[in-house]
Amino acid sequence: MIAEIIAESPAVHAARIEALYDVTFGPGHFAKTAERLREHNRSLPDLNRLALAHDGSVVGVVRMWPVLVEHGGQALFVGPVAVHPNHRGRKLGLELCRLALDVAREKGWSGAIIIGAPAYFAPLGFVPVSPRQLVFPGPQDMKRVMTLSFNGAANAYRGRIIAHRV
């Protein structure tokens, strides 16, 4: 059972989030192309959302990362979205994303990019990109890449994506 959904406080939650990633994804998640956008970058704790159990354990998380798109400017890179196996099947990951994206929209971000299952993320408004629209720092299955526009800007995202500290 979920006790609360809150913003991340890195000093308090970082180790618990990493533990959830280990349970959810295993050690291989560091090899994914998406990790190249997170290396040497910092997520945005005021946008990140965590689901805490009554015992204080992190059972769900979504992190947001600032990136630059070659043509289109700043964007948020969403993920990873992780939910503990004991809490899956209730769309908790979707709810965490919705809450984080709502805050991002309120703070003036123009849009977001995510890698994931289109059927899962479509209810949030994410739409698939064209096969050569975006270029990642490594191989990527472009059928899983989607954008969400808060003000029409994401429709213009084209080209290379690079990490961008704000």
C-alpha cells in the first residue's frame, strides 16, 4: 500500500531509489543508451516523484533529466520509471509520471521525451516520433521513443539529444 507520493529529496532518497532500480532492472540497466543522457547530468528533484510505502521504502519513482535537442531546445528526458514488483499492475508508474509532468508544465518546461511502451504512455499524451526524428548517443529502438508537448514545442524536436545541466 502506498503511503504518499512526494518530490525527491536526494540526501534522503538516493540510496533507496538505487535499491529500487537494482530490484526492478538489475545491473544491466547501466548499459542502456538512455543512461548516456543521465551520465554527468543531474535529475531535477523538484520534478521527480516517488511513491513511498508506510515503512518509508521507495516503491515507485520517476526521474526527470534536462536535455538539449539539437533543433528544439530544452526538453525533459523522462525516466527511468520504476515500480517495485509487489506494486505493479495498478498503473503507479503512470500516476507518478502524470504528477511529475504536471509540475514540469507548471514550471514552464516545453515538453518531454520518453523511451517506453507506447500503449502504456499514450494516456499521458505521448506520441511516437518518426524513425529519424531524434538521434540518441547510441543505438535505440525508435519505435519506443515518444514526445509530449506542453506548448507545441516538442513537435519541433529534431536531431541529436545531449545531456544538459540546468
